[in-house]
Amino acid sequence: MSDPLPSSAPRIAVIGAGPIGLESALEGARRGFNVEIYEAGRVAEHLRRFAWVTLFTPFAMNASERGRARLRETGADLPSDDAILTAGAFVARYLEPLSRLPELSGRIRERSRVTQIGREGVSKSEAIMAAGDRSRVGRKFLLRVESEGEAPRFESADAVIDATGVYGTPRATGPGGLPALGEEELAERIDRHLVPILDAASPRYAGRRVLLVGDGTSAATALVELAALADRGEAPAVVWIRRGAAGTEPFHVRADDPLPERANLGARAGRIAREAAWLTTFPGAVIESYAPRGNAVHVTLRESNGVERTVEVDQILALAGYRPDAAIHRELHVHLCYASEGPMALASAVLAASIASPGAAGDCLQQTTHGAETLRNPEPGFFLAGAKSYGRNPQFLLSLGHGQIEDIFGLIEADLAATGGSVLP
């Protein structure tokens, strides 16, 4: 356990109490910083949304050595390193105990959303670092915080780690990444995250006409659960829109995949895609519009051959991926990649690595950290960590985030040392 913090310790604001946010706060406290975590919902809110889903990666890849060692000191009964957990079990057996450690006591503010971040005394258009102006250095960050049941307020910090992830910002389903016509008016008819199809969400899907959008692992998970509905005599009629061309396998399965759960999911979903009588697939089709018609929704598609088609559905499951929310740091100097919306330096390093080793680009297990300097932004003392640092690129692993945490605090401490420990950064 860390010693009591001096009142003069630099204040680090961590935004997001998910796996990377909690691990960041734990490491910051260990190094003697005054850490506060702001969480818009509950601890591990995003993981709780798909608590029933089995994770691909074993426990040791999802939990840091630092966190496991600290919990063992408290006598916690942790899963084995090779255990495959559901998201809910990972929250209950690791993240919640982590959040209750003494060094994080009173430092996690649940239901407190940071809506925007600025810099005290300067706007975004002032004190431009690229022009050699150093006047942003040493100024406090200003956080606009909205807590449940309280009036909005401003709080300050010496450095900020944004670990809010991407799961809270689903992508649209229309052409070119834009919302389809009428999409924004159908919020109550569209599920944009995995939902418990076999449990609480069953009335929306069992025996219903469903539009499924997406071709990633979330879509594969949904297909397996929709097939389970069919197996119990409640088959839905599913129209599936996916990106791949006709005749191609919808899910890539590696023969030697070191993650058996991933391989099993891809194989099962692929078999369902080929064989299910209740499934109609439109590979390469584009959704152009949605229009409510009584209790149904008319969906206008344009197939890959240019033919327009209208289908009628009762429920839409849009698993088109997620993107980072850049609005929170709009008033800061943050250089984002124009494609992935991750930090430019890191995105460039990831792209360069994928060009050098093309086979690594599509597999999260082949990703690696790229050095502390790739995590810097033009805004001194502001860092994007975790899934948000990869932006729209889904090839992120929690183990990468654990390495980022070490790099970020190494940069913060180096900046403090360079200024005699008086100014951060």
C-alpha cells in the first residue's frame, strides 16, 4: 500500500473507470501522485453491458502483473492466469476488487461525467505549442464535470489520462459511415451494442424480423445467440448486412489460432452463415434509409450490383463498430489520425508496423507497443490511453494498455524531473 500522499503531489485526472483507467490510477498512486478517477456510469460500465459474453483472452492478458500482485497481497481469490472468463466475471473477480483497494479509496467518482477539458487561462487558439509558445506548459487542466444530482462544476488537474474507450460511441449504419436517412429518428428500434438475446432482450428478437448489421466479432456473437433462439423453437427471420463480397467467408478462422474461444466463435458463426434457413445475407449491401410503418420499419438497401431493395423488420441490431468521442478534448491541442482518429504518432507507428508485417495488421495478438513518445500529444500532459488510443482500429488488447500506462507515467516523471519537479509537464 502507498504512503499517504503529500498535499503538493501533482494531481492526475483519469477519465474512465474501466480496465485501463483503474490500472492507471493504481500505478499513479503507487508512484505517489494524487489521482482522481471520473466515471460517467459505474466502475467497468462498458464491460457490464456485455457481461454474459465470454472473453477471448485469458485472465493474465487482461489483468496486469501489478494489479494481480496487489490483490494477492490482500488475500483475494483470483482466477488462474489461463482462465477464460465472461466479461461479468472479469468485472466481479478483478476490476471491482481493484477499485476497492485502499489506495483508490475515495478516489473513484462514479456517475460523474467529464464533458469537456480545457486549459486554465488559454483557449485552443492561443499559446500554440508548434509556434514555440511554451505558455501552455505549467497551466492547470480545467475539467467540466457533471455528477448525478449535482450542479455542473469545474475541477483542475496537472495531467489528464483519457481512458474512456470507444464502446460508448457506436458508428452509424448508412453509406460512407454516415447515418442512413431516418436512422437518427429510430433510436428506440435500434440496439447499437450486444444485448442479451437469450435473456432480457429475448422479446425483441424471438420469432421477430431482425436486421443485423456488422461483420466483426460482435456480429458473430449475435449470430450464435440468434441461432440458439432458433434451436429452442423461436427462430427469428434475420436479414444480415455485411461488408464482404459474395462468396467470401464472413469470419476468418486461423487453423492455429492461439485463442481457442475466438476460433470457436468464428467457426460456429461461419457455419450458421452458410446453413441457417432463417438467415438472408446481403454481402456488400448499403443501407440507405429507414422508415417506420406502423409497428415495423421499412429498410431500403442498395445491393452490391446496384439493385435497390426494401425489407420490413421489427428490430435492428446495429453492430457496425465504434469510434472515439473527440468532443471531450476539442479545446485541447490533440493531433488525431485522419483515418483512425487515434493519436497521430501512435496511429502512424501502427500503420508502419502493418506495412512492414502485413500479416500482423488484422490480428490483435500481433500488435505491440510502439514506445512512450508515440503517446505524446501537442497538448503537454494530456494522454489518450487504452482502446481510445487506437481510435477506430479494433486491434487493441488490454495488455497493450498495460504497457501504455508504464510509458505514460514514465513521461510524466521525466517531465517533472526536467523542471526540477515544480512544473508538470
